[in-house]
Amino acid sequence: MSAYLVLIGLVVLERLAELAVARRNLAWARSRGGVEYGRRHYPWIVVAHVALLVAAPAEVWLLGRPFLPWLGWPMLAVVVLAQVLRWWCVGTLGRQWNTRVVVVPGMPLVHRGPYRWLRHPNYVAVVAEGLALPLVHSAWLTAPAFAAANAVLLTVRVRVEDAALSR
């Protein structure tokens, strides 16, 4: 359990780093006339991600979920690969990357890095991590609960983002 808490703590630190980058990029975008879209759904995304980071270790602790090596190690690999993909997206988009949907007028769409193959590769990372992180320590209830909430949120988010980017 303690190793799992360390993993959750590392993911929390990663999220805080994301928020710091996003805050800096938001200030840059706003200084260049950036417009934010989808403000109403953003708090729900935050709630879902905080809930994931609280519910997974709580389920492990409260329900005595075991670490199953045949499941835990591959899921840990997925979590690590999701982080690699996420930060590849952040690096590729540079100042245009954000946790919010912000469009700077006149900025071109990015078609390099993972965006060569996928329109929304960051969301692939979010989905993969959201399923895998709880399953590292067999939190069987948290994984599908987050996946379902995330599916609803990403449906809204992708629509908002696609509409904003097409303007």
C-alpha cells in the first residue's frame, strides 16, 4: 500500500506541474487575445481527477485490495506511458497547451508530434491513465467509475475544443 501511495503522490505532483504550466500558458495566451471556451465543464473535470486520486487509494485501503503482479505491473507500465504521451503533447504544443480550452487568434493548429496521428492524443493519455492507475493496485470499482465519468466529460470537452479550434 505504501508504494501505491508513493505512486499516487507522484501523480499528484505531476498534476501540480501541469497546473503550473497551464497557468503560465494561460497568462501568455490571454496577453495575446486568447479566448477561453467551455468554462462550465472545466470544474467538473477537476472534480473527476481529484476524485480519481482520492478514490483509488481509498478503495485499496478501505476494501483491502491486493497488489496483483500480473495486473499491477502492466498497469504501472500503462501509467508511465500515459505520462510520457501527456508530456509529449505538452512539449509539442508548447505555449498553446493548457488544461483549459484556450484559443489564441491566428495561431495555427499543430500537426507534429503525436498530433500527426491523433487529433486529441492528450485525451488518450487521460483515458489510459484513468483506467490503469486504479488497477495498479486492483481498485476495481474506481477504474470503471472514473472511466464512465471521464467518458461523459470528454464527450463534452472534445465537442467544445473542436468547435473552438474550428473558429
